[in-house]
Amino acid sequence: MNLKKWIYIAIFLVIFYYAFVANFFITISIIASLYVAFKIYKFYAKRKLNKLTSSKDLFKKSELGLFIALVAKVAKADGRVHELEAQLIGMMFDDISKIFKEKDKARAIMKEIFNEEKQISNDTKQIAQELNKLLGRSILKRKQFVTFLIQLAFIDGGISEEEERVLKEIITELNLSLNIYDETVIKFENMMKNKQQTMSSKEAYEILGVKPSDDMETIKKAYRKLIREYHPDIISSQNKDESYMEEATAKTQQINQAYQIIKDEKK
């Protein structure tokens, strides 16, 4: 559970206790103090975050920077960055940059880190160890990061042996059970299998909200709009439960499947 949720719980418990036991004015004073403390925490947390854009090296050593480096390792594990992987990574950069004051600068730094790290293949273990230290005791955040990485590897139709090796190395260094890898991959495989067996051409057009008479440029625009709307957002997932990433991934896979069916039909 993150700090923000603990603060909300603390506020609730204090309000409940003092509303029924202690003096009303004491209650108001404590609530006001907690509110001010929370505002100060948010101010300094945001200030600390925005300092990352002052230096690429500072950003690179942060939680976000280390995660982006691992994204690069997974994306390039099989020798090249697939088109769908590049698309998902680009949207991830957009999602993360929104939390910064200097959005364009943050995105440029992330892209630079990604491009540098995808050329290096022998430091995955070290990067995962450094990220593990920064994550503290947050199991949920570890799982969300790992689920995103698995989804990234899976998005182009399956996970290669080299991608699996890199993913398992990361999972091990993040002190998570390898069962998480097996369970997540099975879920993704089942989602794809079910969609391949049941999705018709008519359903594909309905999912993308297009007509058979539309040209590929119109269909491609509709596809990109939907992918951007439903893709797994690594920032939004921080305040949501584990099912968020699974649901977003399922929707993304459904949209990809629909687009592929229409593309094949239009050939």
C-alpha cells in the first residue's frame, strides 16, 4: 500500500476516534494539521520528482529511469524492437511525461535513456537490483512493473526464449516468485487463444468502431485512438489494484486482434 493510501487511512481513523471520544475542537485541529502535512508532502514529492529533469544522470538513477532501462532490455531482448512494442513504449513515455512540469524535456530524457540502454545487454541484473532497492517493500509496484514488462514482450504475438530469460532475471532480482511469470503468461496466452477462436470479422469492425467500406487510413486512425485510450498506463496503475493491468492488457490485445483481422481481410 502506498504512502498516499496510508495517509487517507490515518485521517479516517483520527476523525472517527476524536468525533466520538475527544473534544470537537481538538478533532478540527488535528484534521487541519494532517491536511497541511499532506499538502507539504505532496509539494515536496512533486518538487523532488521535477528535479529529475535537471539531469539525465539523476533521472537515470531514479525509479522511473531504472524501469525505463529494463523496458529497453526486454524490448531489445530478441534482437529488435517490434512495431507494436515501439508503439506501447511511446505511449508509456507520454503517460509518464504528463506528471512532469517540463513534459517535453522529460520525454526526451526518457527516450535517450531507452535508446542508450537497448544497446547494452550485460547490465540487466545490476539495474534490476538497483530498482529493487528503491522500491522498498512495495510488492504491488513490483508486480505492476513486471506485468507491464511481460505484456510488452507478449504484445508482438508471443515471448521468445531470450525475452523469457531477461524477464526471469528481472523478476528474480526484484525478489518476486517466478510463479508470477508463469501465471501472467498463461493469462495472456489464454486471452489470445480465446480471441483468435471467437472473434469474427464483423466483431472486429465493431470493436474498432469502423465499417468494412472504410479505407485502411481511417481504420488505422481508429485503431491508434483506441490503443491510446485503453493501453496499460504504468502511472495510473500505481493507485489501482492488480486487476487494472490485466484488464487494460486484455482490452489492448482485443483491439490488436481486431486490427489484425481487418488488415488480413483488406490485403
